Amino acid sequence: MFEPSLDVGFDWSPDYFGEDDDGLNLESSFGFTLPEGFGVSFALGYLDVDGDKTFAAGYDFVYYSIGLSKSFGIIDFGLSWNDAGDDCGDVLAGGNDDLCEALIFTVGSSWGG
């Protein structure tokens, strides 16, 4: 119980989505378990993309997510709120911030070893 986890990472692409120049993503996440096997996670990241075909000037924004997970046998369920903030909507969604927010439900499974 209360087993913490901490991750920090970065991704770099010289040809972001095959359309733009350099793309850099920095992200950190923190999670822990609660009683009854529930997991809680928090992530914070920053995306910076140099412009080219998609957006000539490039774009950058901060994003975050908050999640809750639970496993039942080999089936894993997750629910998370993801938001990329106002800068995402201004740059990528024509001013519509709602397109940069999402409530995501996932179901997965893994076995073997």
C-alpha cells in the first residue's frame, strides 16, 4: 500500500509527425497505490514543436493528467482527466480549448512473463 513511483523523461523527434521540424516533449509523473488496490497518478509535461508545414511559427504548451486505476484479475481499468491548457486551444484547436481536454476511460490486460 502507498507504493510511490516517480518517472521523468523526454522524447525528441527531428521530424515531428513527419510534418514539422524538431519536437521536444518533457514529462514527469508521480503515482501511488491506495487501499483496495486503487492507483492514483499525476503527470505534468511540456511540448515544444518547431514550425514547418503544420504551423509555420511552431507551438508549445504545458499539459497535465490526473488518473485513477484499478485491476480486477488480469483486467486493468483506468480513468483520467487530461488537459493541455489554454495555449493548446489557441494554437492547435482554433481557439477552442475544449478540444484540448479529455476524460479518458481505458481497459487493458497483460499476462505472461
